Amino acid sequence: MTKEGRPLSPHLTIYRWPITMMLSILHRISGFALAVGFIVFVAWLEAIAFESVPFETFSAALQSTFGQLALFGWLFCFFFHLANGIRHLIWDSGHLLEKQQADTSAWFVLLATVVLSVGYWLTV
């Protein structure tokens, strides 16, 4: 049996991704990024506790452009994961489950993430 001439099944590249789907994927990615960031954080704490040379190396790395971008990315992931987690708690209570409400809350999560991240970064 040949598969020629059969219609292709719709795939992720065919559909426009809804905002709720994108936030679900980003929630998983941000959770992974937070886990990696906590590993780096624990290594930084070890460097503080044991010797000054590793701490100076960590400090220099975190003050570089790449280090600052990594810290801001980690901060962004934290606030996104927090805001989206609160949205999921609201969903668990049975509220905001309609499509329009879910879409609106998704945009609110993104707005809150940007405002909280930039606001915190500028105050520190």
C-alpha cells in the first residue's frame, strides 16, 4: 500500500499557535531554566563558603555582559513561572477557564512578567 496522494495530517507548522499553547511550552522551558539556574546558584554559594578564588571567578563571570544577560534571563524566567503558576492556581479553583478569559489572562501574565522583571532589575 502506498501513501502517495494521501492528504497530510495537520501539524504544528500548519496551525497558528494559540497564546495559551505558547505559554504552556514557555512554562516548561522556564521551569527547566530555573532548575539550571539553581544549580549555578548552589555552586556560587559553595564558592562563597570555601575559597575566595572561585568566588572572584564567579563574580567576574556574573558581572560580564553574558553574566548579566543570564541573570536577567533567570529573573525573567522566575517572574514568568510565578505569574503563570498563579494563573494555574486560579484555573484550579475553577475560574477564568473560558477561551477569551484564558487568552486575556495569558496576555496579562506576559505583561506582568515584563513589568516585574524590568522593574526589579532597575531597582537593584
